[in-house]
Amino acid sequence: ASQNTVGKALRVKMWGWLSNVATPTLNLKVKFGSVVLAATGDVTLAADQTDVQVELQVDIVTRSTGATGTVIAGGYAYVGTARYPMLNTAVSSALDLTSALVANATADWSASDAGNSIKAAIILIEKIN
């Protein structure tokens, strides 16, 4: 994800579904490489859901460029009808915006259970400007 101009914006979108056992927490994240740009934080899910729709959208805007570039990000995630803000975890100076970065969405569960699963059916990265 090349972000070589101040003000350049990208939008990350993901659609999929999840199932869970009991009431685990889930933390959805959007990253450049290993750097978390935005996250829901741990949110407690409703009990025993099956194939519930998941959607997220995060906008990422470059604040400064170069080997120690900075970005700001924010957006939202829906799990079923529940809406969660995806907050900027930090304006990061750890991003080398002169190199290729992989944008991705990840999910961290609080409980390891074969019944806790999430599947991203579609992930889009849009160049806004």
C-alpha cells in the first residue's frame, strides 16, 4: 500500500460472517504489515451465534511521508446489528512509507474454540484520492 503523498487516503472494506460459542470477546483490526492502524478493542459478542454477518470499513490518511511516515485511521465494524467504532490506535511513526506495505484485516478471539470462527468473503482496498 503506497502512501507517498500527504493527504492520500485509502479505504479498507471487509465483508464476511462469524460463528461463536458462548460469549467470547473479539478484536477486529486493520493493519499495515504488523502495525495496527485501527481496532475495535475487545467487544463481547452475543451468545452462540451462527453465520452472523460481519462488515468493517476503515479510512487511512497519510499525515507525513518517508521512512518514518505517519498515518491516521478510523472507521467502524458491524457484527450482526451491533456497531463498533474502529479507533486509531496511534498515529504511527513506525511505518516505512517508502516500501511496499501489506494492508490486512485480522481478528483476535479471547477464547480458543473450534466453534469460534470468522471468514472474510470479500476484502477491498480502495484508493480514495
